[in-house]
Amino acid sequence: MLNLTGCHRGAFSRVHRAMRPFSSISKESYESQVDALNEKFVEARDEIEYAQEDAETTYFNESAETARTAVNEVLKAYTELGESLAEDQRGKLQRSMGLKMEQLKAEIAQLDHLHA
């Protein structure tokens, strides 16, 4: 099954792990990138909420597209960050952010059904 970023289920496929050298970033850099990811997550959730409010209006299509774009940016940033991490850091990221990413996917899928 493909997710919104076009990757097969699971943000970090075995292929990416095998092809990418294991690296480790500093704790400060990791925390900074996770903070930026959390900010993008909040922005994406806001955009989804705005689109839901616009469900019965002429603004819905534009709001929904803005929400989809925001969600895709978050998912891309999450995937890229995960791919740049060593295995232990990747696991930490998945534990702390994985459910949030799944939440975004579910919310954007619900949005698609509002105007279907």
C-alpha cells in the first residue's frame, strides 16, 4: 500500500536503510529538526481544520489542496529525517512521531471524503 508520499507502507523501507549510510546527528540538531517537524505538524493540522470548516463552501477545494500540501510536506520531512538517522535515532523518531504521522494520514483521508 502506498502512503501520501508515494512510498510503500512504512516510512523507512528496508531498501532505503540498505542504500543509506548510517549516520548520527548531534542531539541539538536532532532536537531542532524534531521541533521544526512538530511545527509543521501543527500547521498541517490547522490547515486540515480550516478545510473541514470550509467543507460546505466554495472555498473547500482550495482549502483541501492547501491541507494536502501541508501534510505532504510534513510526511516528506519526517521521511527524510528518518532516513538521515542512525538506527537508534530512527527508532526514537518513530516512537515519538510515528503516531502523529499516521494521524495526519487519517485526517487527510477523512477530508477527502467530506466533499466526495
